[in-house]
Amino acid sequence: MATSARRADERTAAGTAAAVVAVTLWGAASVMAKSADRLDGLTLGFHRLWVGAAAMTVIFLLSGRRLTLRLFWESVPGGLAFGADIVLFFTAVKHTTVANATMISALQPALVLFVAGRMFGERVTGRDVAWTALALLGVGIVVFGSASTPAWSPFGDLLAVASLLAWTAYFLTGKRAREHLDALDFVTGMSIVAAVVVALVAVGSGRDLGVPDGGSWAIILGLGLGTGGFGHFLINWAHAEAPIVLTSLLTLLIPVVAMAGAALFLGEEIVAAQVVGAAVVLGALAVVVARRPEAVAEVEPEL
């Protein structure tokens, strides 16, 4: 039993580290998306998705694997959710503050907690719920504090809520898909599905999908290859190593990274309430992360 518990701790630690890197990249992605001020959300999402899908396909084929109908079929739910999340979120950050858009997305753990135990048999304790509630209170403080800043928009916040629902669906479908597919298979399959679906919407909209300058292309490549491809590979690898409640809670780091980045690189105003809210989020998150390995070990079966 001691060996089993130690292995569970090691796997959880590795999954946690991968998830931390992924969410840090995603925090930077929101700042990059808003800085692409010559592209609307749909156009940016279209280019980011096809670049990411092309890169993942090349890596996938070079690994000696083959694209199959089964792979695409099992990737459809995740791809649909992912494509919707990308377009909705990129549009949201164009209309409201980066802090608001990312903090609203950080409400995802609350939604995950409702279904994680039933869908995946993971243990969700009263302490998990309590600390998550405190973290979400911190999110609320940031959102309401942003209402006094000039970049705030209720329409942008509504788009962020829609993105939240798609983001939660992506997280859950990714966890489910990882029961049958490894990380590279799933990320490749869902990236292709998302790119195709968003391409149909973008082309059907009749808008100009041209990229006006090299700076915009640099942002697209950074989103598609770095924060997108590498970040999503890491989080989907982490799904098989750590509980979804833990990896979901780690996404609460995204708005903190994004808020700091927006202040430094975009000149977005940070008010006192946002700082207080971010501190509450980080404190609650630290407690949950610190105690999750213990909870996992308690329910790990004897070998």
C-alpha cells in the first residue's frame, strides 16, 4: 500500500507540474489575443486553430501514427467544445478586460465539481468544495472590481460566460477521451475537428480573413504553436496523471497570470479589489493543491 501511495503521489506531482506550465501559457494567451488589435475574435480563432491543427498533424504523422475515422469520431465532442471556447474567448477579450474574461473562465472548477465525482469516480470532499467556494469568491471580487475600469463591458462578460460553458465541456470531454486515447492522439484529433468547424463558420460569415501584418502573424503562431499546441498537449497528458478536480482548480492561475500580463504589456488598469481577489484565489488554490495528493492516496486501491 505504501508503494501504491508513493506512485500515486509521483504521478499526481508530474501531472500537477504539467498543468501549471499549461495554465501559465494560457494566461499569457489572453494577453496575446487582446494585443492582436487588428484581428477580430473569429478571424484570430480561425488562424490560431488551423496553425495549431497543422502543427499537431505533422507531429502526429512523424511519430508513425495514422489518422483514422475512430480518432476523429472520439475527438468530435472535445473539438466542438474547444473551437467554441477559442472563438468566444478571443471575442470576449476584445470587448472587456482581460482580468474579467479570464476570471469568469476561472469559474470552471465550480462546474466541474458538480459532475467530476459522478462522471469519473473521483473523490470530491467537503474541504474541496469549501476552498473552491473561497477561490470563486476571489474571482467575484475581481470581476466586480473591474466594473469601475474603462475597458469593462457587460457584453464582453456575457461572451466570457458562454466561453466558460464551452471551456468546461472541453475539460470534461478531454478527460473522458483520455480513457481511450493518449494525449497526442486526442490533441491532434480535437485540433483538426475544431479547425474544420471554425473554418466553416468563418468562411460562411463572409468576412475578410486576411492577416494585415507580420506582428499579427507572430501572435497567431505564438497562440497556435506555443500556448495552444504545447499547452493543450500538457493539460491532456496531465488528465491521465492527476485528478480532474486538481487540474481544473489549477486553471484558477490563468486569470492571475493574465491580469499581471495585461497590466504590464497592455496598460490595463488594476484596482485594489482585483489585487485582493487575486490573493484570495491564489491562497485557496494553494491549500487545495497541497492536500490533493493526500486525498488521492486515501482512495488508491491496494495492489
